[in-house]
Amino acid sequence: MSFRVSPLAAFAALALLAACSKESDAPTTPAVPMPGLDYAVENSTLHGAARGMGNHTWFWTQGGGPAQIHYSTHDGRDFAWLVGQRRIFRGEWKVDSATGSDGQPLTQICLRYPGVNFGGLSATWSCQPAGTFFGAMQQREGGDPLQMSGRTQALFVITQTPANLAEIEARVAAIKGRTNY
């Protein structure tokens, strides 16, 4: 039995193959190492995530709202200061265990701000994988250098996204030097 292809069918097949072989958008260079994110993902245990959150101030520009500076206490309270706001929002954080899409245990960090649905903050628990959460932080440092714990109002409104935590710490220190903060 012989198999013959008409010239029109062969031309159509070649045109289809040419259309499908467009240049790929896939990267052609090796992946850039991200040791900080890799470390966070590899070490996202319940205990490690809790230790990484408790008694830390962190700077965040991800999510559905303006940049945020948080202070998370050891006992699960969270204070959030958003760009454009004088109010310091009171919320909660917790570390939770879930099952990932691969069926393996997954450590998550969850935040909520009862009574608040503003600037990326939510009244309901919002959870992310701990490694992703830590990797998305622009900066994090121990303690409460901005003295946000227990406050409802900041000393000033942050009018634009700061370059880093040190910029805001310097402004707070300058005001503290003039007032009894």
C-alpha cells in the first residue's frame, strides 16, 4: 500500500509547523540564584516561621495595597503602618500548617485585621506559604525600633514608599528627639 500526500496538504502542514515554531519566551540563560528565598523555603517549619515573625519589624511592598511596615509581637499581635495613613492598624498573625498542591505539609503565615478591609489588609485570615511570605519581605529586623506596639496613631504620615526601614527609623528618631514619644 502506498501513501501519497497531495502538494496542498504538504504545504498546509509545513505552514502549520512554521507557525508553531515561533521563538520561545523561555529563558535561555541559567536561573539566577536566590539564596534568601531558597533558605526561607527550605527552612519553613512551624517553629522556624514563628521565630521569624515574632518580635520583628518588617517592610512589605507586595499585595493589593500601599507599602506597609509591620511589627509582629511574640504573642501573635501585628501592627501595620501603611503608606498614606496615620493610623496603625491592629491585627493578628499565626503560623499554620496546610497541605500543598503536591500533598505535602506546607507551613503558612496568616494575617488578619478584625474590622478592617483596607489597603491589602483583611478582616479574615489571609495565608501564604511561609517561604514565599519571607521572600517577599523587602527588609526585616529584630525588635520594635519604630515603637509601634500598642499604638493606634503614628507620629506622621508616610507620603511615599520609603527606600528602606532605616529611612523611617531616622524620621522617628528625629521626632523622638523633640518629643516624649
